[in-house]
Amino acid sequence: MTANQIFEQIKAKKSFLCVGLDTDIKKIPKHFLQCEDPIFEFNSAIIDVTAPYTVAYKPNLAFYEEQGVLGWHSFVRTVQYIRANYPEQFIIADAKRGDIGNTSAMYARAFFEQCDVDAVTLAPYMGSDTVKPFFDYAGKWGVILALTSNPSAAEFEMLTLEGGDKVYERVIKTSAEWGSIDNTMYVVGATKAQMLEGIRELIPDHFLLVPGVGAQGGSLSQVAKYGMNSRCGLLVNSSRAIIYASSAEDFAEKAAHEAALVQSEMAELLKTLCQL
Amino acid sequence: MTANQIFEQIKAKKSFLCVGLDTDIKKIPKHFLQCEDPIFEFNSAIIDVTAPYTVAYKPNLAFYEEQGVLGWHSFVRTVQYIRANYPEQFIIADAKRGDIGNTSAMYARAFFEQCDVDAVTLAPYMGSDTVKPFFDYAGKWGVILALTSNPSAAEFEMLTLEGGDKVYERVIKTSAEWGSIDNTMYVVGATKAQMLEGIRELIPDHFLLVPGVGAQGGSLSQVAKYGMNSRCGLLVNSSRAIIYASSAEDFAEKAAHEAALVQSEMAELLKTLCQL
């Protein structure tokens, strides 16, 4: 998928919502535990009701690996389900992978060949070797961690380098040269909304994946104010606030309601800030 | 396992070798492809012949994920095989994981509960949130990326911060406070052997996991010279040079021969530098 194709979806849906499928078997409604594959069954129900309001899904691999081999199976089935039923959706494997070149190439095969996602989140610490193998696949994306939403992001990401750049700024400047705006996206946490302004000076045209709205406390309007560009340029993720909106039988209804509320706020922001 | 228990193994085997199980289905002898689980069958054959010469095994998850669900099954079976047959071996899941706190806790469960490895390699970019959940398990280890063996390590790890520290030095200094010498290990590439001297000034007592000897060109004697401490303090990994020593029917014999050669060099180094 190109950046423009993502933007077309955003215009069509009037939404830049990404639903995070951080599916914790301990938190899903109890009746799913009788199913053979509870995580997949829960995911497919959530996907069916939220798809009208969202342009992307982001399963986080930790939640699948925690279930071992069965969890990987649930992950693969979830991706296949989205591909088959909602082919317009952008699928991000939130895996935060990164290794030396020949090994990163294996991760790229894992996610782009064994499993047909559109994008993988990548940790930049080890440099370009770890990212470039993901760019060998036309239409696929690497989503590089830049400034994350967690409290301890300050410990290394926000340190100041000789010359004045913060570490995350250097990561952005350097890595923006590796690919293009059609294969490189950056993770910037919603809890750091005002810092989006400076990031937009470095990369005005790249898409940003913004987690941290909802349960982590980030503000959607602040993210849009500081981060939106003329082609929106944002995918804002919400996980827990949507998928666990209710833990009772009405979980799907409540998840749809939450997703619709966010979409409605996004439609306003796109109108005001992006003239859509 | 404590640091002292690892040292006891090193003394008993006169070896600080870790065999990297980077098992690529395209590189294993062709006759394995007729097996139901070629990667596991190859691994178990390699483990049987190399166990006398090694104190640790390090499966790299990329090579298993590349085979999808079946690959995870091969990984889990490999860990179970080592546990059942060679319980003295230290098992490192080379997964380079790292995510916000609640998600890292899921990864810790994946590797320490679903799958009983001793250690997981971790990417430090996002800070302490990403590492600390792995310390909630007594006897288990986090192996933090510090200075890696790949060419692009220089791009971020070796940048200089305000005040003079390199990024990797700050990662070591800061993260050494999170755990102890009984649960924290660092990845330092063998291709950067002389830099081990400076790293030993920061962390004289921690174990270091050193990849890059063999196919990547690092020198074992240089690594020992600059990195060894009074309790050895090193696990040196070799993957390709051992497990792909031959791609013919004699693969196991050749792998054993290579492992024995490395162990013999290690025995000499332990005698000379560590008075064992």
C-alpha cells in the first residue's frame, strides 16, 4: 500500500483510527474461553464491528506469543481474517523487531511472506542493517520507533547528543534517508503530543503511528493539532479503550460505540485541520 | 540460574561457548527436509554432538518465525529438548524484544512461562519499562543490547552524548542499576573486541554475551584478552561456523569438530587468563 492509498482510505472513512489488537486472554469476555481459539474469535468479532470506523489494525505480537504456538496461530488467523474480509485495512504487526542484516531479512520474510501484514514496527538501536531488509518488499512498510509513549522513553530516546540533537531526532533524521515516505513510518507517542511539532519540522510528509491515546492518557485533539499534515499523515492507535470497552456480553456493541466516538472526533479534526 | 552457577558450568566444561541455533531451513542438509519438523530434527542432532563442548544455546527467533506457526513449534520443541536432555545448559532466546511495561510483561510470560528459557535478549531503546518485567522471574535473565557486532551499530549506539558518554555506555551505566549481576547480561559484539576494555571498567562483574566470532570475523583471543574477568564473565556465541560446518551427511561430525576446536582454544584461554 502506498502513502496515497492510506490517505484515500482516511478520506473514505473520515477516520485515521488504528485499532490495537492487544488481545489478552485474561481480559476478554469469559464466554470466549469455551471456543477452540478464543483470541481469534474475540478479534474477529471486534474487527467486524469496528471496521467501518477504522483504517488500520495493529495486533501486538507480545499478546499472541504469550499463548505460545497457539497464540501465533491466532495471530496468523487474525491477519488472514482481515485480509479476506476487509482488504482495504492496513495491517501493522506491532513486533518491535530488529537484528543484524541476515537475521532482519528472516524477520521480514516472517511478516511479509509467511504472514501478509503491511507493516512491522522496528527498534532502531542497531541501525540501518536492522531496518533495510524490510524495504525489499514493494508496498510494505517499516514503522520505526522514534519517541515512544512510555514513561521510561526519557531514559535514552530523549538524551541530548553532542551537537544538540536528541537521540530520537537523530534516529528520525538518519533513518528518513533509508527509505521513502511510501515505506517508512514513525512511532511517536500521543503522550508527547507537543513534541510532534518539532518532529513535523524534520519529517513533514511521513506518516506517524501514534499510540497512547485512550488508556495511556494522550489527547487526540492535541495529536492532530501538532501532528497532522495536508494528507493527514497520522494513524492514531487505540487498543484497550476500544477492545475492552466492556467485558460483558455487550463487548462488541460497546467497542463499536467507542470506535464510532473516536471516528466522529477524527472526522471533525480532518474537516477543521485538513479541509476534508 | 545464578552467575555463579554459569561459572561452575564454565569450569566443569572448560568452555564459555554458546552455540547459536540460527537454523535456516535453506541451509540444513537436504535429507532433513523429509522430516515432519526439519528444524527441530537438525537442532537436536546439533545439540547432541555439541553439548559436551558448550555451556549455552541461543536459538534466534527470526529463524523460527520465518517458518510461521510451525517454526514456533520447532523453537518450543528445541527448548524442551535441551531442558530434558541437557539441563545444565543455559538457554538464551535471542528475540531482541522490548515494549512498554504491560506488553513487556507479556513477552516475559511468553519466554519464561510458556517456554522455559533462561534468558531473553532485549532492545534498550525504550528504557527501563521494557526490561524490568523480565526481572520479576527469579533465576531468569535479561540480556541487554549494548554494542552490537553489525556494521550499522555505529549509526546510533556509538554516537556521543553531551557530557562525553557514547550512547551504548549510557545504556550500560543506566541499565546496570535496574537489576543485578545475577539477572543482567550485555550483548557486546566480538567485532568490537578492544572496546571490551572500556566496557569492563563500567561493569567489571557482569556476564557479557559476545556474538560475532566466526562468520562475522571477531577474534576469540582478542575477546578473552579484553573481556574476561576473574569468573570468566563471557559467553561467546558462534552460530554459522559450527552449525553449518558441513551441509552434507557429515554435518554433525563437522559441527562437533568445530565446537571441540573452539572449546580447546577456550580451555587454553581460561587457563592463561583466568587461572583455571
